[in-house]
Amino acid sequence: MNDSYCPSIRQLSRLFLVISLLIGCFWPNVTSLAADNQPAKGQTFVIATDTTYAPFEFLDSKGKLVGIDIDILNAIAKDQGFKVDYRFMPFSSGIQALESNQVDGMIAAMGVTPERKKSFDFTDAHYQSGAIFAVNPKAKIKNYADLKGKRVAVKIGTQGAELAEKLSKQYHFKTVSFEDSVNMYQDVTSGNSQAVIEDRPVMAYAVKTGTIDLELMGQEIDTIPLAMAVNKGQNPALRQAFNQGLKNIKQSGQYDQIIDRYVGKGAEKTQVDTSLLGQLQQNFPALLVGLGQTLLVTICSIILALIFGVILGLMRSSKSNWVNHIAEIYIDIMRGIPLIVLAFFIYFGIPQWTGITFGAHIAGIATLSLNAAAYIAEIVRGGIQAIAKGQFEAGRSLGLSNKVTMRKIVLPQAFKIMVPSFINQFVITLKDTSILSVIGLVELTQTGRVVIARTYQSGSMWLIVGLMYIIIITFLTKLSKHLEKELV
């Protein structure tokens, strides 16, 4: 095939215009950070938080974000006249979002430590908390010395993780790291680890409300203040408003009511239907919303990937070495980068370098489409090469140009060969959306995590989530077979 099959610069420009227009449809998700030199009143601040860290921040059975941190910040925002736009993401990802200016601040039971003060400015402390160990009742561990040779689960980036690393040298136990509290607790209750270290209010809340079967061990260690963090030297108006609002709600008694609601006498035992049917009935609306997000991101990503991938595939089939090599280099890079690394680079790396910030939807769609385009390009190249060379010669013998031969004769035949692979790539992209929870996209898998954070019923919830994926993927597989028969 000669160079006329390859897209011209004008065609590439048109492609990028189309991609820009499609992305523009979702551009309202782009983060708009509050100006530093404006008073807080009337502003909307973008705040990173977790959703799996009860009683500080979690989603209740109605899908509403609640918790000590959240209720305090909401009360302060109302008192001071500003609004809060929450971004849900794991603790470690929230730190990166703050460092890259994707968010104005972060409130997620963050302890104020000397190390963190080097990178962030903090508001006045709104809570005092220390870490405490909890153990599996079957492990028969009574003190720290009994932890020798045992596994202790910790949460990445937390005060408890730092403390456990120090104590492990003294008591000779091994630490195992997790992204969220739910997986930590499950690792202990399942017997894989024998103990866990966590902020005392979090552990006490989980034990008191009956959601986990663990026993507290020892006393609270290294009590430190918890506060909201902002980037160094930024958002002074937000800090000032938070500090003033905190004083006001303490004076009014609203602060004490919030604390009592979660760790005082007002904390009630959680009633959870542990049956599979009960879990499905209680959480089906939330799961449907998560599934909708998964399908939306997948469809948008695959459309962009198809456009870009087809062009790359034609470039890979070119006889022009430089055009071929450009496409080959892109494909090798995208196939070599783990998807999670690409997601982190787009969502955290690019903003840190350029100052241009993206919403989770934009970053997620860009991640999946750039990755899938590389694989679609190879599908296209393989489909074209599968067509006999005699088809090109037949077109030329009829007096058809190379472009017409490709469009009218070769591509229609190649498309029939490509259809199953296209559907397969759609399925792969759909499953890859689960990785995007690390940048705050609440799709189906992340919805499952949020539900488990409240109910701790991981077995039944992961079964439900898995069945939902199987139903969608089975439908796509059947569709692929039907299209294949229709095109033959």
C-alpha cells in the first residue's frame, strides 16, 4: 500500500478537532480552583476526601456523604458562606491531587505532622486522634510483644502506617499495606493478618457499631491534631474561613453535637442486612449509578479510540518509513505503560507540570482512549494485512485509485475480520474502568468499595458487582457473534 492511504496533516488536524469537540461535551468536569486572593464568602472550594473512612468520611445508606470531617466542614461552610465541591479518592491519591493543585484542600482525617508541614499549610485542628491496634479475637494476642513474627495491616500514607513502621523494628512484626480501611479489616478478619493499626475513632466506631469483629488492644498512641490541608502558601482565605467557622460552631454547641453523633452516646449500632438479596435491594440504585458511569466512560473512550486507532492502523500499514515509525513508537509506548501509571500521569503529572487541571471524567476518558487506540491500531493493521494483495491489484485493474480501492474494496472486507476484535477491545476497556477509581472516578467497582466501607459485607457485594460485569460482558459477546454472522 502506498502513502496515499495515510492521513494527511489536514486530516489529522480534523481528527484532533473532532476529539476536542467530543471532550468538550464533558468539559464541565474540569476542575475550577478558587482564587487565592478572593474572600471565601461566595466561593466554591474543591476539597479532596475519602469515602471509606468512617466515622470521618463515608457514604450512608442513602448515598449521602457524611462523617465527622464532612459534617464539620459543611457546618463551617454554611457559617462562613462558602460552598464545597467534594472529590472522592483514596487517601494517597488525594495527597497527589493536592500537590498537583487539582483540589484546593484535603480533609480526610489528616494528621498534622512535621513532615507534612513542609509541604502543606494546615487549618486549626478540628479533632485530636491517636492510633490504636486491633486484633483478631482468634489470634490470642494480648500485647505488642505477641506481635513478633505476625502480620500487621496498615493504610498507606496514614499516621498509623508511620507508627507501625517504627514499632515493627522494636517488636519484630511485618507490615502489610492497603489503600483503604475496609481491605485492612478484611485481611485481619479473614486471618491473613493478625492485627491492624488505625486511628482510634475509626476503629472504635467500626467495633461499636458492630460492623467488624475485632478487639481493641492497648491504649491510644501518639495523639496528634487532625486538620484540613492546603498547598503551601495557597488558599489563605479558605484557611481563615475554616478557622473562624470552627470557633463559631464550637461556641454554638454544634461541634459537640457532631462529635457525639459518631463517637459519643449518639452513635448507634448499624443494622445491616447481610444476605445477598438484602445487599442487592439496599444498594441497587447506587450500583446502577456506578454502572452508568462505567458505560458512559467506556463508550466515550472507545469512540475516541476507534477514530485515533484507525488512523494509527493506516499509518502502520504505510510504506513510508517515517509515518510507520511514528505510529509504531506511539503503539509501543502505550502498550508498555501500565494503565494506572498513565492515569496518574494525566490526572496528577500534567497539572503539576503545566498548571492545567482536568476533572476525573476527562482524565479517565483520555487514559482509556489513548491506551485502547494503540491496540485498535494493531487490530486495523492486522485486518488490512489479512486481505489478499490480489484485491488491491483487482481495484487497480478496474481503474480505481488507491483511495477508492481501500475505501470500497479492502476496508469493507477487513472490517468483517476486525469486528470480533473490536468487541473484545470494548470489553477490555469496560473492565479497565475499574482502575480509574484511583483518580476519584466513582464507577461500578468504586461504588462497590463505598458500599463495603459502610457495611463490611465484601463477599456478597463483590459477587453482585462481578455478576453485573458478567451480564454486560455476556451481552457484548452475544452482540459480537450476531454481528459476525450478519457480516459474513
